[in-house]
Amino acid sequence: MPPNSAEPSPPWWKFGHVWLVISGPAVVIVAGFVTLYLAVSRPDHLVSEDYYQKGVEINRTLQGDAASLAPAVQGRNHAATGVVPAAVAVPVKP
């Protein structure tokens, strides 16, 4: 078969598989620019200036009386050892 007798092939953009291959990276590039726009146009807000003081205050409230944790500690020990703890009177804060 002589090479000049074949019909000319259609242009590359008329093949569907070409667009399938091109569309994946094109979508990723567009998504990257959208992400860049969102990152630049909406900057993160800074942590409050007195973040350390707020953390110290939270720690002060969490350092409550050890008696307030007694039921939890007894329950955890009971689960670990299998020994039923004796009832301990825990004072109630007013």
C-alpha cells in the first residue's frame, strides 16, 4: 500500500482521548489557582495577643481539688485491678 494513497488523518483536537488526557492536568492546574486565590485573599487570623494568659487561666481552672477526681480514679483502679473500692465520702463544694 503506497503511503500517499491513505486518507489524511483528522487533526489531533478531534480525538476524544486527547481531551481526556489533557483534562486531568488542566483541572488540577485550575484547582491550584483557585486554592492560591483562596489562600491569598483570606489570610488566617492571628491567635489572640494574650494567648499565654488565657492558657494559664485554663490551667488554673483545671487544677481543681484532687477530691473532685476521686470517683474517676476509683473507677479506673477498679477496672484495672478488679477490686471493688470502698465508698469514700467526697466533700461537695458549695
